[in-house]
Amino acid sequence: NKRNLLNNCKGDAYTKIPEARERKKLDDRWPDLGNTEEYSMKEQKFWEYEYNKHGTCCQGRYNQEEYFNLTMKLKDKFDILQTLQNHGIIPGLTRTIKQFGNAIATVTKVFPSLKCIPNNGIM
């Protein structure tokens, strides 16, 4: 859906998840791969980033807890990592946005809105 990008909407900012059990449940299913488990569970920067970027766009319908619960349900329903692997999209290989989109659309039935963002000059 290229017309309605759900990014960086106005709304309440992320609130750290206080319950260790809830943090662990989220970390098991949506880990911060760029930091240690101990750091990510304490600081929650990855989830804060994701929520502030995307979760704020659905605050009229879902609160923060509901957003993360819905995200986990969608992750389970559309196993995107497995789908990408099934289509030969694995780390270390160059693929186009269209190849990513086509693979994802096989399970979601909708072509996603994707774009590349350079990271230290690398796409």
C-alpha cells in the first residue's frame, strides 16, 4: 500500500515494558539482533524504535501492549523469514526489492511497501 505509509505518526511515545515475563516473551519472538539480550531487555531501544515508528500509527485502535501482541500474531501467521528463505533470499546474496516483495506477497497476498535505506553507505 504505497499511499498510506504507517511510519512515525503522532501519538504517545513508547513506555518501557516493566514485567520481566512479558519482555522475555517479546525477546524470544522479536529479538534485538544488534545487541545482547541483557542490554536489549533492559534498555528496550529496539522495541522503542519499532513502536515509535509503527505502533504510534495505530494508537486509535490498539494500545502499546495490543500492538505488540498483534505484531506477534502476524509474525506467527506470516513467517516472513521462512518465506524469504523458501524463495532463496538469504543473507549474503543480492536481491531486488521486487524479489523481496514478490516473496512476501506469496503469503500476505499483498505486495508490501518496501524501500532500501543505506547503512554506512551500503544498501
